[in-house]
Amino acid sequence: MGGTPYDLAVDSGGDQFPVTGSAPRLSWKTPEDSPAGYELEATIDGVLQPAATTEMRLYVPWPWRTLRSRQRIQWRVRAAASGDWSGWSGFETGLLEPDWTGAWISPVEPEDPGYGRRPAYLLSTTFDLPGAVESARLYATALGVYTAALNGERAGTAELSPGSTSYDHTLYAQAFDVTSSLIPGRNRLDLELSDGWYRGQVGAFRLPAGWGTTLGARAELHIELRDGTRRVIGTDGTWTSAPSCTVRADLMDGQTVDFSLPEVHPVQALVGVVDAPPIDWSPAPPVRVIDSRLPEHTHEIRPGVWVVDFGQNASGWIRLEDLGSEGTRTVIEYGEHLGPDGDLSTSHLDSHRPGEPARIFSQRDEVTAGPVPAVFEPRHTVHGFQYVRISREGGALDPSALSMQVVHSDLRRTGEFSCSNEDLNRLHSAGEWSFLGNAVDVPTDCPTRERLAWTGDYQVFISTATRLRDVLGFSRKWLRSVRDDQLEDGRIANFSPDGRRIKNNLDDQFAMMTGSAGWGDAIAAVPWALYEAYGDKAVLAENWEAMDRWVRWALEKARTTRHHARAQLAPEPEPFEEFLWDGTFHWGEWTEPKKRDADGNLIDPVQDNPMAWFMEDKGEVGTAYLYRSAATLSRTAQVLGRTEDAARYADIAESVRQAWQGTYLRADGNTAMDSQASYVRALSFGLLPDEARGPAADRLVELIRSEDVHLGTGFLSTGDLLPVLVEAGREDVAYELLLQRSSPSWLYMVDKGATTIWESWEGIDDEGNAHESLNHYSKGTVLRFLHEYTLGLRQDSGSVAWRSIVIAPTPGHGLTWAQGSHQTPNGTIRVHWQLEGEKLRIDADIPAETTARVVFPDGTEYTAGPGRYLAARSISSTGNHPTYAGTTS
């Protein structure tokens, strides 16, 4: 008999309750190893359904009839027919596309002050109810960002709805329980609508998003009265339009609210003037206010101007409860750095394009107090900041009325880590905060300057993200935008959702920089990492066509193009060069530590000689990623039962590997690039013949030593550097790098007070000046090393969904203990190890349906199954036996 199932879930998002489409999938955990099947029960709108059975436990297809709009479901499960039933779990179906009756309405905009300066508009209606309300649901979406309120009370807790998508193909709606907001008699429903991601500013140079020129909203309020009657209030020609008191609203620049404005007479809203894609329901959790932080320090730097430090760099906004007397104007400027003078400094976030004036960075909110006390909370924008500068003429500032609202996607925590080295704990915290600050509905590169969901960033970070949070639904949502933005020829856009719409603007200069290795390869790497972490085959199936198109495009470019330098050296290509991807643009390793000139100034090749950087041969990177993606497609095809595709891509991968070796592996065993990154990539991707792996690792160590034990890797390979060293038996070098305190290093950031990961290794220099973004999570891939090697918890080779794990701690450089956990699809794994004199003690909890290999530093290995595992072994000699090794339930 199995134990009672727990942690029941459906694969969908939702604010106050899960909301699905017509065919959700069901998952749960079991406290004991797999029983002989499961029995499920469900009620749909209170009607009990016939019992269903399944052998599966994860992503079980909906076993009853297809669901219809607005149905309410309760379900439970038990092991076979004799176990105890789980508790009931509930969800609802959303208002499905064919059943929407509300029209698309739009505000009347008498003038256009231009993107970044437009106001928000109120779309409103009033209606009468004859009696008390039993239940009410509001379904809404928009082209733009909207907030909804009934009788002045906000609907739900979701922020920045409907979220960031590629609006030409995909649009999600939200469902809200508004039962308690309705009253008998006259009621009012308001939708406040602003530009948002739809037509606001995009990227470092604040260009307008190209999804559309006219805002739109669609909503339906479904009301069940206690007398049994029903009402539906939908958007239509009776709704009105008026400017709101939000006189400026932009996601990037900020929001201005004037509570002193007189009420404006509304006019009839426009109907049917926008085109929108079909409405769907998101698999991702919503963006929410996750936390509220009070100021840690407030300093009045001059009369009427205060600088406030919240102690943590994050994404969100300020909530201000004391606005002063009527007419008082308060300006709030946001940033992530204080200059040497103690004032807010944002010049490091200015955007520079060679040959053009700088784009001056700004995040600025303003509020003017009205005659009635109000709270300022700018929910039509979002900022990246640790500090704010508040200016208010002729008034005081009460710090207790001020708080930072931390805003990001509500991702469930799945991983924890701590150890005896407090600096590494601070580094882990910074990496986690950096990811969360960039998880505002999509995985962005920074929450300040660009806020673009660059494919390369998430490609390098996805395996770390799965260790920290449940990112399956979040990532599936984003991957849909990646597919939506894919160019007709198969290229993957540099970032998605792509508000610049490069797929429709192929004459744009940026189109020439689309299709880069390591960036476009996200379409292969991210689905595979999700499958490995969660065991969800659907994420592979829904991305297969896009994966295949991408790799076929890259193979065609490898076959038909050559880098000009190679063509000059050898007009006739070698036969293997048809698998060498060097003839198109690649970003390359990106952000390797900068060299210094004779005067000690950092050299920036992109800014100093952009054409030379653009034309540089980066075929080593391109060919390496072509090999990895082709190999990934082979494995993906095998999982999906596409036998011929699996064999074809396996052959292609081997041909690419041989081409890489023939071009970039020299006779002496060194790589042609002879850089730290090239050896890390070669070792991590499996590009080298077996006999070359040892010499490659030795050469990597030589290069690290030649830099006085500093890393020289950049964007793409830093996350694999320390794991490669440990796997090569050089954990000593790995820990020397990890604990290095001078730049470039992780602890240099920690010593400089970083609470998030920097874009540049020298984000704050010795003079206290900032450079580039201070919240850029890609270098936070080091957190994966802390989990997988310092703690020692990782999946075994070939394992999926954590069915087979390795517990292999790597103590190093003074570490005396580490502990952590990971919530897997099977349950929570907990590991704690501690050095006690010459003995290493390991204490682990292993969940059901999970087997473990426990490996001590001397290579001694034990097998453990579900339950408690306790063992100790001397680490001073390889001949000792453990004092205890075993598993207890």
C-alpha cells in the first residue's frame, strides 16, 4: 500500500486560485515508492465524476470529459484502491476563447504626447444589482498594462497584468474573485490602462515597442446572485473613457500621479478598433508584491532631498503613505548605487552606442497630493533599485511611511543552501536576489537599463534557476514567446518577447546580429534543462519544431558561409568545414574580463573598435554550440519517439564535433583559441577526444595560474568553469577561484557590498564608481556549483526528474559544513555534511522514488534508497571504512 499522496497541482498559473484551459494536467507526490497505480476522483461544478485510474503521477492528462468555460473543479487521489485519499485540491477553468462575448474597447486619446509620456486611462461602467451576491468572477485582459477595481477595491493581487508576451500571437487573461467587492444597488467597475509592454519603451535606448499603436481592454464580470439569477457585465459601447489621475505611465521611465486634478467628464469608449490574438490562460504564476522592506538608512543630503537605502537591490516600486498637504509634489528617483558623495548615481546605466550621443538613464516617479489623504503606489511601472532619492519642497519626510515593494513573479522556492563560509552565503543570497529581480514575468537581463529577455542570459542560467525556484510554468510561458518571435528562416531572436519585431524588420541593422550561437541555442538548451529537472515531455514536444528549424538554419549557414579570414588563408575549404559555423555573426564569449592599457584603463573592444569586434572570427563558439544543440536534438528526438530524427542528429553532432576538432584542436593538444573559455567549453560540452581531456584541464589550470588565480571566462562559460575543474580533480583550483577576493572574482563583488550580481566583474571600482548594470544574473551561475559540488547534491548522469541522484560533497579551503535542500518532483531532498576532525559526516533525507549514490571525497561509494541516510568516513586515508553507512526509514 502506498502512502497518502500530497502536493496536488495542475500545470497552470492563476492569482487567487489556479486557472486552466480545457485540458489541464494533474501531478502529485507520494511519500512511498510507486504503488500499483492511482485512483482519482473529481467533482465538476459539484457533480461527482466517475472514478479514473492511472499509472502516472506527473503531468497526468485530464482523465474526464473536456472542461468548459468557468467550471469549478475539486479533485483528489489515492494509491490504488486501498490507500488513504489525499485532501481535495481545487482549480477553475477560465473563460475560454469561443465563449467571450465582451467586445474589445479602447480609450479616447485626444492627443499623443509620445511614448514614455502618455497617461493612463480609465475605462468604466456602472450597473445595478437587485440583491446580495453569491459569487462573482471578473475575467479581463488588455493590450497594455491594466489594473481592475470594483467600487474602488482592487481585484486580485496580480501586478502588471496581462504580462509580457509576443502580442501578435499570444495574449493571456486573468481571473479574479470579486464576490466581496459587490454590493446590492449601484456598482462601478474600472479598468486603468497604460502602455505597458505593448506600446511603451523597450530596451537600453528606450525605443517604442512595435506591437500596436492603440490600447485595448476586454473584460467580463460574471455574477451569481443569491436568488439564483445571473448577470454578465461585459465591455461594450456603454463603457466610458477618461484620463485617470495617472498623467504619465511607462514601465521603464516611471509614473506620475496627480491626486489634485479635478474629475474629467468621461466620453464613450471606442469599440472594436484593435486587433488582438485569441485569449489564452498562462502556465506561469503571476507577478506579485512579494515582500515589503522598510528603509535601513535615511539621510537628508540637502534641504528637502533625502537618500534612502533599503539594503537590498531588487525590482519593484516605492509605497508612500504620507504625501503631505494638498498640492505637495514628491519626486522619487530610483537607482542601484550611491556615488562617493553619498548621492544617488545612475550614470553607469546610461546607454552608449558607438558614434551616437548617450541615452541618459532615468527611473522617476512623481506624485502630487490631493485634498483627500491617499497612498501612492505606482502599479503601472516597475524599477530596479536599492536606493531612492526623494525630493519634496517645503515638507518633511516620515521614513516610517515609506517602504520598498519587492515585485517579481511568484516563483515557489525549491532550493536552499548555506555553509560555514559566510561570504559564500552572501554570494548565494546575491545570486538569488539577482535572478528574482530579473524574473518580472519574463527572464530579463537587468531590471534597470534594458529589461529585455535575452535568450543568451536564460540559456546560461536555466540550470541554476531550476535549483532555486520552480520555473517550469514561468519558462514554458517565455518559450512560447521565443517560438512566436522565431524568424521565418529559423533564426531565434536575441530576446523575446521582441518588441522591436525583428522578424518583420529584416532591414534593421539589428537583424544582422540575430542568429547568434549561445543565444539562439536557448531554444534547445532551455527545454532540455526543464525536461531534465521536471520530467515534463510536453516542454520538449511543444518546442521540437522550433528547435529543429533553428539547428537546420545553423547547419545551412555552416555549409554555405565561411569566415573571411579563413577564406583568405585557404580558398578551398576542407570537407569537414561544412559543419564549421564561423561565417555569420556571433556575440561570442561576451564580457570576458577586460584587459588594461598602459595607463591602467580598462579596454572595451566593443566600444573602442566595434567593427573589428563585429567581424572577429567566433567560429569556435559557434561550432561548439552547434555540436551541443545537435546532440540535444538527438536526445530530445529519442525521448519523443522520433527514432529517425534521433539517429540523424546524432550523426550530425558527431560530424560537427570532428569539424571542431579538425579546426580548433591543435596537434599539441591545446585549443586554437588557447583561452580559459575555450577549454571550459571543450571539456564541458564533450568536444575533446578522451586522451585530450587531461592535457586540456592541465592547460586550463596553467592559464588560471598565469592570471594569478583569476578567472578569464565570460558570459557563456563562467558557469561551467568550477564544475569542470572539480570533475578534472582540481577542486583546489576551483576553490581558490571561488574564494579569490580581487577582481575579477565573485567575492570582489561581495566585499564591495553587492547584494545582486554585477554585469561587469568590476561593477564598482576602487574609487567607488559604478560601471554597467549592478543586477545582471548571468555570473550567478556559480550558485549551481555551490549546490552541486560544495553541498554535493546533483542529478546522476542520465537521470530525469531527480529519480537518481549523487550526494558527493567537495569540502575545500576551510569549509567545515554545508547544508541544503531541493524540492524535486518526487519530494524534498535534504543534505547536511560536516567535518569533525578527520571525519566527514553526511546526513541526508531521500524522498520516495529516488535512489542515491553517496560518494565520499576518497571515492568510496555507497547506494542509498528512500529514507534517512547517515554515514561518516575518515578523509585522511583511503583505506578506512565508514563508521556507519546505511539508510533508515
